Amino acid sequence: MSTLNIIGNGFDLWHGLPTSYSSFYVFAKEVLDEMESFYLVDPGPNGPWSDFESSLGKFDWQLFYDAHDHTDLTAENFRPSEAYGLEDDITEQADSLVEVIKEQFHDWIESIDISQVRKKICFSEGDYFLSFNYTSTIQVVYGVDQANILHIHGRSDAYDDLIFGHGETMEEEPELDESGDSNRTMFSDAEGAARYPFYALQKPVSEVINENKDFFRSLEGFSTINIIGHSLNDIDLPYFEEIAKNAKHAKWNVYCHKFEECDRYPKQLIKCGVNSGSISIATYGRLPIA
């Protein structure tokens, strides 16, 4: 029977790699600080972008819109055509914001040097891997064949488009009001353009699952699922739901840095359909030493 090792960012951090979002903030501080005025981000003890993906979901399109709206409806020389110019300007600024974030994130991942990383544990020959990390630690350091690894969000050295983002939703104004009249104004398209960064930086979890449906279906009959260093954050739970749906009889072993950090893990897995009796919790110290 086969074993699937699910690898999260805690795995790379455990190996001494600077892959925390607080490290990303240090790398991209100038850019992130410039954008901060458009995000309702709680500074927190580890910096304003320490939970980077969640922070992307706190984009305030109205602040972004207001910052670029220089039209004056009360001016004698105002022309309705100015609304089209505003839409073009906001579209350009929104595209630029999204592109800068993606470029900075990709450049940061590419800058992470894994050449000095050494093995800490042993994996069994024939194990399969689902990696949420963008680095190639599993291939390079542990010598695992790429054919046995799915990098669900891409990997930098393969020049993939890295997948990241938030899981928030936005309530949109209906097309028609209660009387059946249109809610659109001459500025509706410009306002829509201002919302673009919110939608462009949503993590497309359902789409990723659909693109990798053959992988998830292949997990039927797997006997063991090891989670090493993944926080089981809410946005990624649909992946675990898909695994649980296919690997119905697997035993789940969750490994974390400190035992007290694991209190929430069983609850998260149970939400995904995993039987509580199939879940074991341990620290990295219980993993087989290399």
C-alpha cells in the first residue's frame, strides 16, 4: 500500500530556509509598503504582511479607486468622456499592481538558496509527495524522482506560474435595484476595474483541483497520509477534502514543530471528512532520522 507525504512550508522552515511571509516582507518591503494604503492589513507582531495570502484578501477597491479618481462632477468643463479616461487609468494601475506583486513573489522564491540544505529525515522508496512549497527541496536534497511529486502550486525552478492568493469573496452590487432599474452609472466600469486586484489575486483552488483530478483519483487505496509542515489553513482545506474523499481508508499522521501547535489540526481534518480515529499527531522528532 502506498504512502503520500504532504509537504508544507513548515518543512522548508525546519530545514533553515527563509520561506516565511515575514521574510517575503523584508524582501519586498518597499513595494509592499507602497501598496499598504489600499489594504486593510493588521500590522500584527510580525509585520503588516506576515500573513501575506490572507492580507491580499483585505484589498479595499474603494480606497484604490479614490486614489486615482481625479474627476470633478461639479466642474463646469466636466465631460462624460472623462469616465472612460478614468476607467483606462484605473485599469492600467490595477494591472500594474497585480503584476508587481506576482513579480516580487516569484523573484523572492527564486532567490531562496537550497544548496546548503541537508537531509533531516528518511522517506521510504516509492513514497509519493504532494508539495505545497515552491522550492525543490524534495527533489534536490532528498533525491526524490520528480515523477513522484506534484507541486500543486508550481515550483520556481520549473518556471511555473506560481499559484498563491486569498480565499475571500466580495459582495457585488446587483445589476438592478428593487424597482428593476439599472444600478449602472457612467463610472461603473471604472469601479469594476478597481476591483480587479481583488479577483486577480484570489487563489483558484477549485480550478487547481479540477486540473489535477487524475492525481486525486489515483489516491484511492493509499494506506498512509503524512502531513509534514502544513498549517491546514482554511483556504487549502478543499485539497484535503479531495484527498480524504479518495483515500477513504488511510491513516493520517500530522507532524508539526511543536506539539502544542497541533491542537487545531484534528479539527481541521475532521472538517474535511477524515475520521477522528484515523488521525495521529506528533512532532518532527518522531519522524525517521536521516
